[in-house]
Amino acid sequence: MPNRPHNMAATDLTKAGLFISFEGIDGSGKSTQARLLAEALRGLGHSVLLTREPGGSPGAEDIRRLVLEGDPDRWSPETEILLFTAARRDHLEKTIRPAIARGEVVITDRFADSTRMYQGIRRGTGADLRAMVDDLHSRMIGVEPDLTILIDIDAETGHSRAIARAGSELRFEDMGTAMQARMRDGFLALAAAHPRFAVIDGAGDPAAIAADVLAAAMAKLA
């Protein structure tokens, strides 16, 4: 099970729940695959909670509107890190931790790895910001997923898909293809360093991708 933050009760994450996160650049299809996995696991009899970041609890959803709308330079990277950490802490307390304690499978569309990438390597100051992200995560969150599914796709395709879907939450898509390429490289580097990752090719047929995702989840559940 994931490591517990210092103030998490010892029984909170010891039942038969599972914590799965989905990561990937914008337009990778991770949100669709998270939903398909939730549906598949429910069909197999599992109790599943599907959630997202930033968001997943009332307080975190309020912060989501602050960080995902408006100009890409609305907030400094440091301020964004603090906002995302605050949202994640509320999400953990109000949504993730109770569901895991009930023995549910929690599937979240993004978790801390997104903050490590989107805030941690922006604007050429990656080392200092990554250290800040990791320090705050250790102090305030202290939990990593049991399984992180990285839906990998090339930056140009992902960026085109993200722009095409439109909507108001375009702050990070507006950073351009070059930034998405940096994000992709960063995600792949994280995956290479941490065995909790399963990297899934996101360029194929959605049904085939979903089958690969389900196989990875079932292996962890087993």
C-alpha cells in the first residue's frame, strides 16, 4: 500500500483498497482511459471511486477553478505548487483516504506526478521547483499511488487533441507543443525511475489501450 503521511492513522490505508493514478500530457486520452477502467472494474464486481485532480472534493474543486482558467502566466510556478498541494491535501482527506479505508479502488485522473511535471520543470528552473514539489509532497501528502498508469503519446498529437476539445480549462495546453514535449520526457523519466508506473502506448485504438490498462490494474489487484 502507499506510504502514509505522518499524521495519517495507522489503519487508514491497511484494508484491501487500491490507489491508481493516471498520468500523461494533455490530449493523451488518460481521462477516457481512467473512466473505462472504472467501468471495467465495476463490471468485475469491484467498488470503484473515480476522481480527478485538481479537484475531487469541494475545496479542491474551488482551487481547480483558480489554477486551470485564465492566462498561462496568471500564477508564478511557486504559487501554483502551493495551490495544487492545498487542493491535493483536501482531496486526500475528504475523498481518497476515506475510500481506501472502505476497501475501494480509487482511480484518480492525475496526482502528484502532474505537479512534479507541470510546475516542477517550468521556466528553466526545474531543479529548485522539483525539490519544492517533493518537499511539500513529503510533508503534506506522503502518499504515492500503488499503480500509476502513464498514457504515453507524442507531444504534437496530444497538443492538437487538447486544443481541439476547447473549453475554459486551457492554461497548460496554451503552453504549446514544445512544453508538452518537455512534459512527456519528464513523465517517461519518472516512469523509468519508479516501478509503480505502467507505461501504456496511447496512440492506438481506445479499446486496445483499455485492454492494456485493465491488464495492468488486474496484475496489481492480484
